[in-house]
Amino acid sequence: MKVDLHCHSTFSDGVLAPAQLAARAHANGVQVWALTDHDELSGLAEARSIAEATGIRFIPGVEISVTWAKQTVHILGLAIDELDTELNAGLAEIRKGRLLRAREMADRLTALGIPDSYEGALKFAANPLLISRTHFARFLVENGYCKNMQMVFDKYLGENKPANVPVHWSTLEDAVGWILGAGGRAVIAHPGRYAYSPMQFDALFEQFKDIGGEAIEVITGSHTLEQYVEYAGVARRYGFMASCGSDFHSPKEARIDLGNLPPLPSDLTPVWHDWI
């Protein structure tokens, strides 16, 4: 079964509309699919409509920005009720923080000799409230400041780089609480991307599990092949269910296309095991 439970539309930092993503998922043979825009639920109705019309089992989702140990961690909420009041209120507060952060990133880029980046990034952001580092990165690549997206993050926008603006997102407790309150299942997205020490990772996984988190992404477009094995081991050690998702943003930027993921190890319990 082809399952893809992590991707992004124009409602956050993807380049395809939800309907286009649903059509691409169908064309790629995806049978169970989630749209998980950053801190935003507005694309779910359109995604559901097209997915269900093509026979895909649609899982409503979101990717919530969290600050934990002074770094940003992303928590997926899957099988959520997108009309839940507390979830929507919490996400609205996070979006306010994104707009303020974008203004400061633009100021820092100006100081580095890159003018008009806010206006340039806005051209890539269908939802101005969700303007993100990815939109700035696309502006910098299009205008020749960097050769590719990775170079932008390595030089300007990654952690501790000169134009990156640290921001306090939601707490881990709040994010997991909103997801559970909305009837969903909380999943740590792409754990291999976080620069924590082994002791910090242990603390993150323990706290996540203690407050009701149930799963981690094991197979994801943001992991290397070695990390597939590493985080399968983490899932076994902590008793987490396993999720998989391409983290697809754009046909030009994707390491893995929608649905083109290897299967989870057979001894792990899929996060979707009781949904289908």
C-alpha cells in the first residue's frame, strides 16, 4: 500500500494547490494521503474533495511549529478534526509570529546587501500569513544570490546563520494537547533533522511520549537511508508507531516525489494501522 502522510500546498510553503497535490498523489498511486501544511488548515477541504473523488483515503493533517530546547521541532497532527476550536486558535497565534519573523529576516538580509527580500518572498507566498524561510529561499535562488535552496539555508537562513531569526513557537505540550484535543495522533516529523545531543533526543522522546505523543516519522524525504534504519530503531526502543511521508513541497525541490517512499520495516506498527 502506498501511503504518504506529509506534504505541503500553497497554503503554507508548497508550490502546488491542494487539488494539484491530490491529483499528483493519485497519479503516483498513493492510496492513503495527508495534507500537512505548516500551522494552517485552510487547504484541507479542497484536498479532501479531490482526494475522495479519485478514491484516495484522505487523512486531514497539520504540521505544528514547536520550540523545544531552543530549537524548532515540527509535530504532525494526523486524523485531526480541522474544525476544533482550540486547535484553530493555537495555530492562529503561531501564524502571527511568522509574520513578525519574516519582517525581521528581511531586515537582516537588507543589512547583508540583499534588498527587497520581503516583497520578493511574498511573490512566492499564496498565504502572506504563512510567509516562511522557504519563500525567502526561493527569492534568493531566483535572483541569483544562491545556486539552490540548500545553499540558502547553509549561508543565510539555517540555524545560527546571519539572517535566521529565532522565534518561540508553541510549546511541545500545547501542540500535542491541541492535536489530541482535536481527536488526532501526534507524530514527531523528520527527527533526523534536529541538531540535538543523544541526551537531548532521549529527553525529547520521553517527554513526547509522556504527554501523549504516539509516533515518529521513520521513512521521510528529509531522512537519509541511514536515518531510516536509525529511527526505526528509535521507534522500537520507545514503542512508537511509525509514519512515512515525502515532505513534498515542489516538483523541482523534492528529494522524493509524493508516494515514492520505501515501505516501513514490517515489524513496526504503522501510524495508520487503525484508520483503514
